[in-house]
Amino acid sequence: MLVFDQLKRNDVQLQVITAIVLSGILVLLTGLWWVQVFSFQRYSENQKAQAFRTVRIPAIRGKILDRNGVALAENEPSYNVNIYIDELRDLFREEYKRSRPKGKLTRAQKLALESDCHYRAVSNVVQKIGEIVGQPLFLYRSNFFRHYTNQLALPFPVLRNLTPAQVARLQEHPSTPPGVDLEVQPFRHYPYNNTAAHILGYLSKDNSSAEGEDAFFNFRLPDYRGRVGIEGALDQHLRGKAGMKSVLVNSLGYRQSETVWNPAEPGKNVVLTIDRAIQESAEKALRTAPAPYRGPVRGAVVVMDPHTGNILAMASSPSFDPNSYIRGMSYEEYAKLEDENLRPQVNRATRVAYPPGSIFKIVVSLACLDAGLDPLQPFYCPQVIWVGRRAIKDPQGNPNGDYDFRHAFMKSSNSYFITNGIVYGPQGIIRLGEQFHFGERTPFEVAYDVGGSFPRMKDLLKGWSDGDTANIAIGQGPIDLTLLQVAVMVSAVANGGKVLYPRLVERIVAQDPVSGEPPIFMPGAKVRDQIRVQPHSLEVVREAMLADVEDPEGTGKKSFVPGLRVCGKTGTAQLGESGKPGADHITWFASFAPYENPRYVVVVMIESGASGGGTCAPVAGAVYRTIHDLESAAQSRAPLVAEK
């Protein structure tokens, strides 16, 4: 060959060039062998890693705090055990070798055997985890294959909410199975269980994207959404903004790596106007009310600041535990929630309107006094007054005789108020009710209220009779009010005539105090209307309400609290015709305190109670005692703080 002939000559330069070329060819061949033969397995596996899966990461939910910063709804760590199935391949192979029968298998038989081996290997790991944590665990085939088929890129959940002892056992065990991971996730928790449950609301599982979030994900980690109460009404603030991560998976679906693209943004904290101590007192007093029947008391309590509209407590009984919606509830718990009579999920303070009975005589009194009624003029009041062919009785124990305004108010004389209601006409009563905005919804942060019902001026042109006037004069007929509406009404009497918007949320703040994000304040003391009555009329009614509690003959005397002058009015509204099947009573006590400088309004309603004075007044008295004790304790601490 010509090339070799040339090399045989003593041409050093040619020989060097030839050596360099041959060396280069040798390097290329060696590299080709390294890639094609030696590194074949590694590159083959990497080639399979060819797909991305996007995963939605839920945000940490904001807390719900009372006005003193006590957490009524918070997040606590939940320790969960997961298995990364892609790390169990060695166990799969060992199980396959042990289980493979002799002889040749068809493709279908081989796939079925592999699937069964995968299940048995994971089941053995799950059983081992159960032995470590001291809790029997069982792996359901349907759950495993659902995850294996659809969510192989995500860890397989085994056990949630481990106790501290179980966490310690798992962490300290010397031979934890491969692929086992202890994960910590925030878990919604209501530390006071039933306390303020109707205010807080509850959560339900919902992994969908909120407004402003990415909507397209391959996988979504478990998340929750508020349904009612503060959790529902302010879910957009509490929920935060979900994040996103991408998971690199191979052609078999196993996770290779993951990258967080958008971290989740935590939700904001919501600070309420509620005072936990007063709330707990109202709930306890309601549960232990002297109701004349067995079973849970069916009623509600509202405590409000008459000058700001701040709701300090809103209790409804029976109640429920919002934790049950997170951890899951038993059949017995679910049956109680669905009870048609108890209706524990219904907030009786806002979602149900009731006939007010004699507490409506506060409105009738203001209308008649402003129309010219002399509070000192006595009227003869029989035990039974006839309106047309209808006989209306006075409360039991009221004798025939002369009653002035104070005595009639204190004894809740139907005869007195029906007589004056007819004399001065229904126009003033209805006009005043419209100024209180009866029959309209009460706008506030948790918009889960009803408007109730109330007659309008146009109704007077549609065959209105003295019987209709007699009904509204004693709080019966076409009148249904919520406790919240009554609390607003009593607040107007206490504060001089301002009809306020109630307020339940004080502010919304970032979870991180150094984030620099400004808080959102909900304005307080917003005036919705002004009742147009003379100041003297208001003062006469306030004095009569004081007498109803402090006078020995008053129907509200069981709400008396030494050192706190309570002003109140009892009421008992009748449902259905007296003496007939289905007849029942709604009992009330509407009040404010103290008389000299009103700071609290307390309204109590109990279904099927004996009377407003016997059933509801003691509940209000218990709430006022708690308030008085809290104020006394605060005053005793004030000098110590000042000295520091």
C-alpha cells in the first residue's frame, strides 16, 4: 500500500503525523465503546426520564383569633407516613423471584404476577410500619392500585395524624423499611372544639383552584375550603394562594426529581370582635338553661356592644365540633347533625326568625309614648281583653286593676299594650319598625342571615283590623325577628337611638408580622339609621326595663347581678293555637347593662321554654356575671400595669 510504503522510509514527520491520527482514532473508538457498552444502562435509564407532572401545593391557612388574640381556629402539625414506591424496586424484584413459577409465562400472566408482587411488597412494608408504630395497618388492594395506576409520581399515604409516641418509635427504630418518609403537613384545628362553632363555620375537602391561581395541574395535594361562617365568608383571605411544583418522572411513572416553581403564599389571619371568655360563658349558660324538657337546649344568645356594634358573643345550641369535618365523623355524629328537631348546624341567632312576643313591647312603648301616651296615667286592665270576638289573656298572675306604664311594662300586661296600640294606631309602630329595618337582612361580614318579616305601611290599606293591631302590639302576628335584629334594636334604645351595623370582624392581617403588608380594618360604629323618637321616650323605656329586673315584681328579676344594673324585658311568643296539638312557645329576654352607661346588650332566646323570665333571664344573668367578673379583674390589674 502507498501509505505503508511511505512509512517505511525514514520520514520522521510523516511518522509523527500518522501516530497522532491513529491515536485520535483510538480515543474516538474508546469513547464510543464507553458510551455504547459501559454506560449503556445509565443512559438508557436517563432516556426514560422524559415527562413532567405539575403538582398543586396548598397554602397554610390563616388563623381565626378573638379580639384578645386567642386562636379559635389554627393549624397544628400533622405527622403522616408516606411510601415512595419508586424506592421499593429491589423489594419488587425479590418478591418476583420468590413468586415466579417454573415454566414459561404469557405476557398477561407476567403482568398479573408483577402487579401482585408489587402489592405484596408494599403490603409487607405497610405491615412493618404498623408493627413499628404499634397500630395494626392493612393495605387495601383497591387503594393501592388506584394510586399505582394514576398517581405513581406522588408518595403513597399510609397513616395520618401520628401521635407523638408513634413519631418517636418511627424515628428511633433501627430498621425502617426503604421508601418510608415521615411528612409534616399543617392540619386545621379548633382548640376549643364546639366554642363559637357557628361563627367559625367548618371546612370541607376541596382541591380546586381559587380565583387567581393556576388551574391546570396533573396532581393536587389535599386541600380544604370554608363552607359557612367565617371560614366560608372569608375563605379567599384565609386560604392563601396555592403553589406549584414540577415532578420529573420516567416512562414507568416513577419520580426522578422535583422542583418548586411557585411557593405557596400563606393565608391571612382574621381577628374577630368575639371575646372567648364571654362566648364560652354564653354557651355554657345556654346549655344549662332551666328548659322544661329533656335533651339539648334549643336556643341562642347574642352579646353586643351598643356603641360600636361589635358582637362579643354569638352562641347557638345545640352546636357541633368543626374538627369532625376534618378528621371525619362517626355515624352517630352524622345522625345528630341531620336531626330535624335539633338542627345543630343552624345558627339560631341569624338563620332563623322567631315571633318576638312581649319583647316587641319595647317598640310599641316607644311608638305610643312618642305619640302622646302619658306614662303616669293608669288604665284599667282586665285579665282578659276582648278584641272583636277574640279573647286575649294577660300573663298568668296579673290581677284585674289599674296599671300605669311602668307597672304594665314590668308585668307585661297584654291588656295595657293592646288598648294603647289600638288607641294610638299601628302607623307609629310600623314606622318605627321600618326605622329599625325589621324584615330586612342585617348586612355584616358573615352574610348568613335572614330578614324575617314585618308589616309595611301599605298593608294598612289591605283590610287591616283592630285584631291585627292587637297582634303586633304584643309581638304576635306577621312579625318574625332574628336575635341579631333584636340586639340591634336594644342597642339603639341603649345608645340613644342609633341603629348600628353589627360587626363581627375587626381586621384581617398577614400571618407574618414583619411582612410589611398593611392590615385590612373593618369599620366599626357604622350607623345604618336613626330612630326618630324623643329622648324622653327612650328614657322612660330604659327606666321601665330597669324596673323589670330590679323590682321584686318584675318578670326579669332572675337576671339581677349585684354591682351591674341590668335593664331588660321578657317575652313569650306563642306558636300555633293555645291548647291545640303543635302549640309551642318561643321565650325571650332582651337586655342591656349597665343602666348608667350601657356597654353590653344581651339577648337570649330559647325554643319551647317555660317563660322569658323563668327560662331566659337566668341565662342572661349568668352572662352578665361573667362580664362583671372580667371587668372587675381588669380593673384590679390596671394599677399594677400603671406602676410598671
